Amino acid sequence: VENADEFPQTQRVDEGANVINIPTALLAENINRSIFATAQDELRPVMNGIYFDLTPDCLAIVASDGHKLVRNKIFTVKSEAPSSFILPKKPASLLKGVLGKQGLLKGVLGKQGGDVIIRFDDRNAEIHFEEGMIVCRLIEGRYPNYNSVIPQSNPNQLTVDRQGLLAALRRVQPFSNDSSNLIRFHVENGTLQLDAEDYDFSKTATERMSCDYNGMPMSIGFKGSSFIEILSNFDCEQVVVQLADPSRAGLVLPLEQPENQDVLMLMMPMLIND
């Protein structure tokens, strides 16, 4: 048994710290939606957490590993004094577990979850929720300018059933090359065709599905496992995929945005040899 006096003291957050109040269910939903896109990058530790960016317009919750990116805007949480912090993956996972269970319990009892209060300074954060609190060190450093990588005009717009596309991707993905995991998306005239092939083992798969598409015919390559992850982290019926050309990032968004939020996921393309 260890002596309690020797237990490390928790780092308290300064009195003049920044504060964010956010409904429990909303925070749980946004951590849930973002955490899969964080990196495991020893060279760029800032990418290994979830970025909370509080501005006069909204609270943006962002995660990216350089290949995929998630940006959630919450318009009901904002501040005239901009501030930000990077929450490491470990406390984010703990929070996701605790708040998720709390939300389920509240749902069963027919109660509303309260607010989570996040107090943070440059180095530490205290996250107070109904059942207790988490104190953690934050990741230090500057988060990259995520808005600069999000294309502002991707004119070719594809609307498709999310579950249908997810099922089709899961069927063709085992036939893709093990190292690249490349799946070719070809879209024209209301048809989306998915192709996976692995020349080393002479295996190929093709799926076709109907979609709404207004844009020029296009073939673009995406990493199958990452696209499956993106689609799995939406809970809408239909998604919109916005494309510019085969060399530029594609955007995936829900056809109908959640109330008072703006959810967007971005996916970098892969080179395809035609």
C-alpha cells in the first residue's frame, strides 16, 4: 500500500483561466465524431489530440491526421475573447466513456444531461461534469491552420445513401491492394462505381449504385478504410460528397446538418493510374 502523502499533487488551473460551458450530450457526440481522425505522430504531437477553437462565431472541435480531417462547428457556444486548447487523446477517450454512460443513464431516467464546464490555461485543463472531474495536461504547441486546407468551392456534388455506400465499400475493400487500400470512385450520370483491384493476387471487385450527381464525370481514388471510418462516424441517412478534381481533397457532409451545428469531414485523395 502506497502512502497517500506521496501521491503526486494535481496541477490546478489558474484562477483567471478560460471557461467553456457545453451541454454534456453535445460534447460527448462531438468527441465521438472526432476522435477517430486524431493522429499517432511522434514528430507532430499537436496532431495527436482534439483541438477546441473558441471564436466569436462558434466553438470549432477539430481533429486531423493529415490525410483526413473532421471539423464540427457548434454555434451555441462562442466567446468574444478567442481561446483554444488541444485535448490529448487519452483524456478525450475517458471523457467519451464517462459522458456516454451518463447520457445513456439520463436517457433511461428521462432526464436532461447538465453542462460540462471546461476550465483551461496554457498547460492544464479541468473538466467538470456531473459525476466528477478530469484534470489533465494539455498538448502544447500551435495547431495547424485547419481552415486553410478546407476547399471553399467543390462544385461537383454527389448525394448518396450513407448505409448503402458503407455496405458497398465494405464489400469491395477486401479486394484492394493490402498496402495502399486504394478504392477508385467513378461517378457520372447518376451512377457511382467503386473499383478495387490487387494485381499481385489477380483479384478485383466492382460495385455500382445509384446516386444524385451534378457535375462532370470523374474518377478519384480514396483510401477505403479511411472512407469507411468517415461514413461510420456520421449518423445521418444521406451524405453529400463534394469534389473539385481528382487531385484535390473531397468533402463529406450530412445532407441535413444537426441543429445549431456544422459538421464536415475531409479526405485527401490517392493517385490512381488510369
